[in-house]
Amino acid sequence: MNEYGMCDFYRYTSFREINLLQRKIFQYTYYKFKVIDYYFEPNFTESLKRNELRQGKEKIPDVGIKSTMKKLEMPTLEEGFTVQCKNN
């Protein structure tokens, strides 16, 4: 828990991690925590620009950014979130 009495966790990308996320959400809602989902729509062009500023192993191939963007899904309330906030 953080200083506000809220638990922090992040959305995961692999199926194994998503399963873990769903279990965590269930636990938090069971104990009456409000589980808030903040989703920020990524900008492909800006992501490429930021990647160009990276050096060495930090820089990834453009195809890596493109394939990851294709896999992204907007979280849903059905996953167990109590509140959903989306930033376009």
C-alpha cells in the first residue's frame, strides 16, 4: 500500500501476468478497495521519436514498437476495475 492507503500495480502484457493482475484485482475488490484503471493511449509517431533519442541497447527496432502497439488493448471494467480513466 502507498501513503494514501491504495495499492499500486501496473497492467501486464503476458497472459501469465494478466492472470496475476486479475487475481490481484479480485483480492483488492474483496477487501473493498477501489481499483482504478488509468489508460494512456500511446502515440506511435511520438514513441518512434523518443526511441530515436535512445542509445545502445535501450534503442529498440521500430518493428518492436509497432508490434507492441498492435497488441495493446484498452482495459475493461469486466477485468474487475472499479473506475476507468482514459486519456487520449
